Amino acid sequence: MRPGLETETTRYLRARARFGPLEILFWVVAFSTIWLLPTRHLILTETVIWGLFALSLDLILGYAGIISLGHAAFFGVGAYAAGLLAKYELINEPSLALLASALAAAALGFATSFLVLRGSDLTRLMVTLGVSLVCFELANRYGDITGGADGLQGVTVAPIFGLYRFDMFGHVAYIYCLVVLFILFMLARRIVNSPFGLSLKAIKGNPLRSAAVGIAVNWRLVAVYTLSAGYAGVAGALLAQTQAFASLSMLSLERSADVLLILIIGGTGYLYGGILGALIYRLLQDYLSDLTARYWQFWIGLLLVAIVIIGRDRIGRWIAPVVRFASQLGRRPAPAKVATPEKGG
Amino acid sequence: MAPVLETRSLDKRFGGIIAANAISIAIEKGARHALIGPNGAGKTTFVNLLTGMLRPSGGEILLDGAPITYLAPYRRVRLGIARTFQINQLFADLTPIETLGLAISERHGSGRDWWRIVGTRHGVTEEIGELLERFGLADVMTERTAVLPYGKQRLLEIALAFACRPRVLLLDEPAAGVPEAERHEILTTIAALPADVTVLLIEHDMDIVFGFADRISVLVNGELFVEGAPDAVARDPRVKAVYLGEAFDG
């Protein structure tokens, strides 16, 4: 073998999964808001939850190429699960309840994953939409359990680990949500850099060839869909716990559409898109509703059209120099390049 | 010697059209077997049947004597049948390193591993390096596949199938569409494939077939028309009549 080829390969694969300076900066800034922006914690909590929800969608859309217009089904199931667990004091400790809610949403994800295996994007759009509508109407119909149109009332959430009670300013809630987001983000990051994650990207790129290199395409899709549903369930549960409330709007089509919008604004397939999208969305919403209280969605709509028309690739090229510059700042001096003899030499 | 891959009266019908009619072919272990035939003879259909991309309407496919007729494509790959495609089927957004790493990980069964970082398993990067070298892809190993020159994409197409370490490798017109200048590299690469890998070559170009194969099957209208050693097939007047025609007179 050409000398150094294996080393170069190893280095390339390591660099692929390494934390860049921009990433580290991102999380430092995110956690510093705990101290720097104490008056904004309520709105930031909401943003973090949207970010986690959009991250869950990114796992299927950005990595496996499954488009969904019904992701709120899992969000809502997670929310109602957390709400009911707290209301009836079945699982009092919030982080355990979070886990249980994630499992409930993941179970629904697993059960419905088989419906999205086949078919085109349009089929998947319709099937996911259908599933979420069914969930919505079930929650509406069984109002004696879910509270129906009035929402789930009388939820009291116990202190986290029995120690930290949710305060009225939302400080504890924000820290709680941010920590959950961080943990789940790092887990997702690990997963997408694994052989499993690579196989998802392959399936997204070319399912036919994926099968021809020995990938059990359907089972991988089932796995990631289930995972994504679990993530969405956690997001929903966080909202229910921090607001001590669950409602039909958490299952609604509008929520499914919003999360798709947020993810598209932030960009798919690099994990940060969901969080950045949520941030941009919230900031725009704030800024624009100051400007034109009733018509702020006009501008969101315009932005969406602009992003889609301009295209991800072109935007990526515009910001590429910035990203490259930033990642060079933090790089250790490159090791001397291995001399590469001329081909055939 | 026992055949490694064998079909017994394999049929495939699409509605009223017969794409494969009672095809029985045995491919010997280590063979350099070529499958030729005019356009629409059913060559690619036959490959799709062998790899499980199509379900046969009748007949049997045996790998080492065991039936695999209705096995899912990915299972056949794991049993040792890999193929290339006549029209590139690659992962546009992955680099050659990632593409080969993917196939190797899958072969190791670590494709379900969601915790390990790609390439940290022992021996993976070494094998990626070997494959890059063997298929002349080292110079472009960190480029997105979508931007590679066509000839390199063709090489990656073969490298990807080879990374599955198949016992039987099906090459569907490996040099199709490759400019004359880059053709040579592909042909030398194919000629240098290890002897213990059985190769079934589907090809149009007679120079390639007769330079490579030690056995040739001729398909016409979905049926096995003639089979034999290259010189016997070349001399066969019926073959000349239906297929080779001018290519041999010239």
C-alpha cells in the first residue's frame, strides 16, 4: 500500500467525528445563557423544546430521508404521557417520567414505522399526516382521560430528583430542558457518526445500492423512526412538565408543520439545524410581532420560500468560508504531510 | 468442480413479456464467466434475478447448492453475492472513504452499531486503504462521489461491490460509457481481481469479453442460446448470425 494511505484514511475518519471550535463555542454560549439571560428563560425554554423537537425530525428527514407531516403525533403522545403520569402520580420524578414518555412515543413510532417504509415522499407525507390526525381525534374523543378541548388540567410536577422544584420564573425548567437537550444531542451526534448513522445516510442517498451492499434497509428505517419518535416524545414531555399542562394543540397539524418549517429554516442533515432554526424562528417571531403583531407569519412564509428557492447548497457555499475560517482557528498545526510518491512509482 | 452459483430453469415474466425463459446456467468456482447477448436479451434481468432485486416467476437459484431463490437482496450480499450496476448506483454525498467504510462495516455486521465511531474498529482503515489503492481511488478519496470524474465513479462502483468481499462478483457492463482514455484502467483493474473470486461479467464489448472470459453464455430473447469456451462460441455460426455479426468479420 502507498505509504501513509492508512494514516490519511484514519485521520480523515477521525476528523469527521471531531468537535469543531464552532460546536464548542455553540454549547458554551448555550449554557452561559443560564447566567447571562435570566430574564429570558421562559422564552428560551420554549426555544430549546422546539429545537429538540426539530432535532428529532432531523434524524429521520436529514439522515434517513423520511419526510413527515405528522411528527406532532409523537410530540403529543409524549406530552400527554408526561402529563398523565404527573397528574395521577404514577411516576413522580420528572426525569423518570421523561424516560417513560419517550418510551410511549417510541412505541407508537415503532408501530407506525412500518407504514412509512414503502412509497414515495408523497405517500409518506400522507401516511404521517394521517397517523397524527388519528391521534388528534382520539385525544379529542377520549376527553375524560385527556381533558379534550380544555386540555389536561390539574397537573403538578414534582421536584427533579426530589430536589429542584420548578420555580415560577422558569430558571429550573430552563436548566432542566437545556441539559436534556445537550444529553440527547450528544447521543444523536454519536449515533450519526457511527456505522449505523453512515448506513442511514447511504439509505437516504440510494436505497437500491444500500441493499446491494448488504444493508437491511427496512430495519434501519424502523430503528431510526422509532428513535426519532422517542426524541419527539421527550420534547413533548418537557413542554408538558414545564407548563404543567397538555393540550390538543400539541398533537395538531399546525405543530407538525411548524417543526418542519423550523428544521428547513435551520437546515437538515447536520443536527444543529433544528436548534438554530428554533432560535431564528423565535427571534423572528418576537421581532416581527413587534413590527406587525397580526401578520408576522407573512414574513416567515416569505423567508421559507426564499430559503427553498435559493437552495441549501448555495446558502452553504455562502457561509462555507466563515465556517472554514472558524474551524481553522481551533485546529492544531497540521502534521507534516506524508510525502506521496507519484502514481505508479 | 461443483458450481458456486447455479440457476435451474429460471423464469421471469412481466405480464405477457418473457424476460427470462428457463435459464439454466452453472458458474464454476473461480470462473471468469461472461454473459453476452444483443440489447434486450435479458442480461440485466438475469442479474436482477440472481441478486434478488427481482422475484423469479419460476425456477431456482442455488448458491453452493443451497436455494436462495426468494432471499432478500441484502441477505444474498451477506452470503457472498455482490454486484455492480450498468448505470452507477453510488452514494452521491459520501466520499470514497465513507463509501468503502460503509460496505466494510456492513460486512463486519457492525452496521447496527450506533455507538462506535466509523473506522475505529480494528482493521477497517487498513482495508479502506487497500481498496483505495487497488482501485486507483487514493487521489480522490476525500472528494464527494458526485463530483468525481466518470471513470473514477466506475472504479468506485466496482470497489464498492468488491468491498463486500463477495465469492461471486457480478459486473454489469463495468466499462459502459467510459471514455477510451480511462477504459484501460478499468480493464486492468478487472483483470487483476483475485483468482478465488468468481466473476460473472455482463458485457457488450467483444474485445473485453474475449480478453477476459474463460467461459461464455449467450442470451437471446431471454433464453440461453449457446454456452461454451470463448473460441467455440466465437466460431459458432449461429452466434455469428444472431449477435456477433460484423464485430467478428472486421
